[in-house]
Amino acid sequence: MTDGAESSARSTPNTGAATVDLAEIRRRNTPEPVTFKRRELDLILRVYGRMVADGHWRDYAIDHLRDRAVFSAFRRTSEVPLYRIEKDPARARKQGAFSIISASGLVLKRGHELDVVLKYFDKTPRLVR
């Protein structure tokens, strides 16, 4: 008798249940990572090319995280980055979305426009006595 009751319970559709695709829900609720736009990347790579030609930098890495995008410039691949150029949209209204950070973590320049921030690398070195 129980076999008949189980088979009839399985065959009747459950009107209150709905299938949910968890992958689709995660895609909707997970924010896209922050990325550099083509123009921004072009400006950064122009500075990078100049610094490579001068012999200061040799390698780079680009990280697209959920909260920020980071371009790291290295003297050697095995070292920590000399400079990090970060795009953090959470700071866009207050201090500016773009910043240049040194290897020690010190913020060297911050601003709203990337081309203005990248002028930090245009400074000519001077002799300090």
C-alpha cells in the first residue's frame, strides 16, 4: 500500500515549488569587476612605454578586482611593484578615482582625471644635496 501512495505523490506536480538557478542569481547579485577603459589603459601604457625606454620599469601586471582596478609596475618580476596605479570608483566623488601608490603604500598623487594624475611621472629628476 505504501508503494502506491509514494508513486502517486511523486507524479502529482508540486504547485508551490519553483526551480531556482543559483548560478544565475549569483551572476545578478555579484557586481562586475572594476576595469580600466580603453582610453585609460592607453594613457597608462604610454607612460609605461616611456619608463621602459628609460630603463626604470621592466614588467607590469593588471588586476581587475571587485572594488578597484590596479596597474602595477615592476623593476623586476620577482620584486614588489614600484608603483601601483589604482582606479577606485568608491573614491570618485571625494578624492578622485585614480591614485598612484608607492611600493611602501604611500599615496603619491590622487585625482579625478587620469591624465592629470599620470603627470606625476613627467617630473624631471633633480639632484638632492
